[in-house]
Amino acid sequence: GPVKILKNSLHPIDASSSSQPCQTFGIHPKMPYLKQLYDEKDVSFVAGIGVLTKPVTPETFNKDTRTRLFAHNEMQREIGRLDPYGLQPRTGVIGRINDVLSTKGFSVDSFSVDTNLRILDGNLANITKTAVDSKVGFVGFHPTDDDGMISHHAESLNGEAEGYNSVFSETWSEELYNTRRSGEYFWAQESVDITANFKTGTLGRNLRSIAQMIGSNECRGKDRDLFNIEYQGFDMHRDVLNRLDNRLDELNSALKSLKK
């Protein structure tokens, strides 16, 4: 068909040693660096990810599918949850990964860059979830709080919850503590010198923010970080092959900058 990619142009992945039914996979020809990262064991692929709960046909999918397959917003929400059976309500796939890492003794931070936090929601309350604006970065808690007294009094006024606290006061305190943490991340981020050249545009800014936070993980006292970004522009209705080449070529180049 008009959107086919020739098999001999793909970068092959040997999966014969895995439990996958397919022994060979292929990476798009515009992503040779992703193939290199896989060969160097810096990238893993997880096959079979999706929201179908059973095999379906064109005649049965509407009856046998628990999610709406043809609504963009619904599919974005479902791919962030990856819980079609509803076994982990109000959680996201990265949030559940955070939970597992935390229970295994890792100190974890998670960040969502230029998008919402829903995918970071887990069941544990002791994991930091932070939204990052790649244009602004993190902002200090208070520009004149040099001696820390403002932070001290703010934390005293918004301390541990009591039985009579309302949901409104709890929400206020949670947001204040998130802002306080953001100030700590500001100084951690400022301490990182990024030498890689990230291209302008949303993807470049997103990955530069990620590079800064990776570089500051020791300063933050963390040994695992998880990040969520969105790379859009794949809803193509014409000139698919050329536009896909351009999108994946940009992503391939951005991954090189991030690895540096």
C-alpha cells in the first residue's frame, strides 16, 4: 500500500532469545541511533502494550472492547493508564512503576514535562510527582528567603494533618509543599551544566529539562527518575511516509543529544 515501509530498509532486532512469538522486529530506517542504543543495552522495548483485553475482529471489536478505540482523547487517557480491566483505578502506568520501585527500596522522583500528571499517579503517597514547564523550568520558593525563615514558618503552618482538617486545607497544604519542593529542584537544576546542543522546539526543550534533572539526581538524593513527555504530530492523513520520516528523524537526533 501507499504507506508501506520496505522490510529490507528496517534496522532488525533479534528477539529469538525472548519469549515473544515473533523472532525478529524492525526499527524505522530513520532511527539508527535507537538501534544503536538497543545494541548497547541502553534501551529496552516492551511488546504487546495496549488496551485490548482479548482478540477481536471487525465484527466483534465494538462488543468485546472495554475502551473507545477511535477517540483521540480517550486513547491518550487509556494509554496513560494501561488498565483496561480497571484493577488499579485512579492510577497511571508510570505511577505504578514508581510504586514498585519504591517498595523495592529505591528513592524515586517522577516528572511530567509540559503535560499533565495523571500518568504519574500511583497508590503510594511518599513519591514526589512534579510538573515541569520546559520554558520556565523550576522557580525558587521565595526570592528573598535567604535565611530559610519564610520556608520554616510556612511548613509549620501547614504541617501534619489532624482529624478535623478539611479537604480544602489538605489541598492547600499539598500544593504548598509541592511548591516548596519545586524550589529545591530549582537549585538542583541550576547546578547542572548542560553541554549537549538540543535543537529548538518543544521536543528539544523537553529533553533538555530531562537532561538537567538526570544530572541533578545525586543533588536531590534520588537513585531513580521517571519522566513523561508527549511527542505529538503522528495523526497523519496525507503524505504519511515523508511526514513520518521527518518526525522520527527529529526524534533520532534528539535522542543523541540526550545521551550526551
